[in-house]
Amino acid sequence: MALLPMLALLRRLEARLLPHGVLDVLRQVALFAAAYWGYRFVRGQVDGKAAESFANARELITIERATNLFVEPAVQAWAHGQQWLIHFASWMYVNAQATVTLGALIFIYLFHNRSFYFVRNMLMVAMGIALVGYALYPTAPPRFMGEWGFVDSVSDFTGIPQDSVAVNALFNPFAAVPSMHVAFALMLGWTLAHLVRRRVWKVLWFLYPFLITFVVVATGNHWVIDAVLGALAAAASAWAAHRLGDARPRAWAFQRQPTGAKAAA
């Protein structure tokens, strides 16, 4: 009967791709969904801080000018001089935090499952760090600072305005410090650079965080200091995830090579 071989194949595929079963997949999806909506809700609780956010942005400009880091106007002007480049950067900004991040997580879960729980822990810690930053230091992004020549590249590309300064329960335009685009790119990019085998993919994933840093600056969505703080948030999250891995090595430690033992999340 053809049905029995098909069922056997499906069981082998499930064992290969879902080593902990469908319930574990549902548990991880529920965890990320809860974290994401909690993250968005808490991030939106900055109502009434527009003036403080613009003051903080001007403070960052002062710091960057004093340290020769204020390159954002030049970077955006240069990128806008190459239409294809600013369109690519705007497309990447829209898709990096959703499509690339989600795709990378699915890939790690399916093909490097024993490393997935470490990565999950990193992302959760990073989101917590970001919420502290957003609450304590709300900051207007460069695209709001038209007096310095900045424009909203993403809105120009998509045709959908994102320049409102209104804050609501699920949207906070002043969530600039730290840059989670950069933090996520580092945590996922360098993890995949370690996990994949082909050299070309290792190089591309290693370079991915640098590309995203250019993207967030060129599109006027983050300051250089935001990117630096995003990288520091990623480093702190990796350290915290390693400590969790020390506490529960079978469940959460970063493990590149699969073994016969199954980790429980």
C-alpha cells in the first residue's frame, strides 16, 4: 500500500525537521508572539514625551559632532544620489526586521535546532534591554530632524507616511535607542555565519550586520550612536544567553553539531 510508505516518510521528515514535535513549534511561536506584542505595547507607552525625545536627539547630535561621528547627513545624501541604492536600503529596512529575521529563525529551528534555544534567549533578552532604553531615553530618529537635511527615505519609497509623532499603544516613533535592527542583525547574522558551512554564506552573514547599519543610517531611521548601542545590546544579550546555557546546558547552550540527545526547551 502506498499509504504506509508515505506515512513512514512523513514521520522521518517530522523527526528530522521537528525533533521535539509539533507542540514545541507551537510553544515557540506562542512565546515569540507574546514577546512581540508585549514589546510593542510597552514600547508604545511613551506618550507625552515628544519634546524630551527631540531634546535627546539634539543631545546625540551634539555628542556625535564632538566625537566626529555625525556622518548621518552625508551618508543619506550620498545614498540618495544613487537612486537604486536608497531604494534598496529602504526595501531592506522594511523587510529586514520581519522577513529576514523570521526566515532566519525558521531556518535555525529546522536545520540547527540545538542552537535555536540559545538564539531565542538572546532575542528575548535584547528585547527587554531595548524596552528599558526606549522608556529611559526616548529619542527622535533622524528623519524627524529636517533642519539637518534629513528626509524619510522609507516613506518616499513605500508611499506610506511614517512621519507621525503620535504615540499609541502599539507604535512609538521615538524608539530609536538602541537600534534593534542592528542588534537583531548581529545576533542572527553572526550566529548563521557560525552555523552554515559554505564559505560564501559565512561571509554574507558576517557582513549582514554592517549592511543593516548602513541601511538604518542611510534611511534616516537611526543615529550612529543607536547602532553602537544596538551592538552593545546584542553583546549583553549573548552574554546573558551564555549564562542561561551554563545553568541549563542540555536545553539552552549553543550547540552547533546535533547529537543523539534531545534538548528540552
